[in-house]
Amino acid sequence: MVSLSVQAAPETYAIDNEHSFANWSVRHVVAKTTGTFHDVQGKVVIDRDNLVNSSVEARINMFSVSSNHAKRDAHIVKDDYLNAAKFGEMTFVSTKVVARSETEGEITGKLTLHGVTREMTFPFKVLGFGTDPWGGYRVGLEAHTAIKASDFGYKWGVKPDGAVGDDVEITLLIEGKRL
């Protein structure tokens, strides 16, 4: 008897820039300030049968920062914070995925920010798949992590009297459209 095993091919999705966000929060004086980078681009490859064969390549435009305060946003992109004129893009390229279930796992990759590249591992969830109203097919993903800004060469959070903290919490909300 011959057994025929059908395996689905990995699916490639373009990150939908209009429906994807890199949200952040950081201590500011005695509270927290939050915002988003709304220009997120790249691609996600998902192997539904075996998540370990999945991958991500993402780029975030540092000039797309929004904290719901125009004057603060103009300051954030300047040299003393993001230095977006010199380091206009943050990138993440995955190198490994570990599956914890059919829809959750940990992703490891190279994060480049402010001219510094570091390996990072953080948890992610596949939120679902489905047809959109325009006849396309989509995937939803969510991931959370935290970084120390000083690990990427930023100085603002290491000053004893600094108004902005060193710990930055990040939530990625990604919607991809199948290519």
C-alpha cells in the first residue's frame, strides 16, 4: 500500500502597511508615553503544517513615529532620540522559529536599530487567517517584546535625571496579504 501525504506549501504574505503597527511605550517622567510606528513593511512566510519553517523580514520607517503629539513627534526623530535622519529604518530578519503550538511560538532574529544589530527572541501568536472584503486572503499576527534602548546605543534612558526611561515595551500587530 502506498501512503500519499499532502503537505501545504509555505504561504507568503506582504505586510499590509495600512493595517500593521509597531506600538511602543516608555517611561516618561513618572508615567508612560505610548505611540506607534505606522509605516511597517516586509514579508511573512508561514508554514501552517510546521511553524519552524516560517520566517519574517520587516522594515519600520523611523519617521513614521506618532505619539499623538506633533511637537513631541518632531523631537523624537531628532538626533538626541531616534536620530532618524541618520538611522531612518529599523529592520528585523528572522533566523529561527520555535513552535509552542500550532499558533504560538518564539521567533529569533537580527534586530537592527540605530546602527546596532542584536539577536532577539520574543513570543508571537498567529491570530488567524481569512478572506478580506476585496477578495484577498490575510493573516493576523501579534508579538510582544521589550528592549533596552541603551543596548542599541541610545543614551537618553541611562542618565540619572533622564525624563525618558531605558526600557521600551513593543507590541507588533501585523496583518499580511497573501501574495
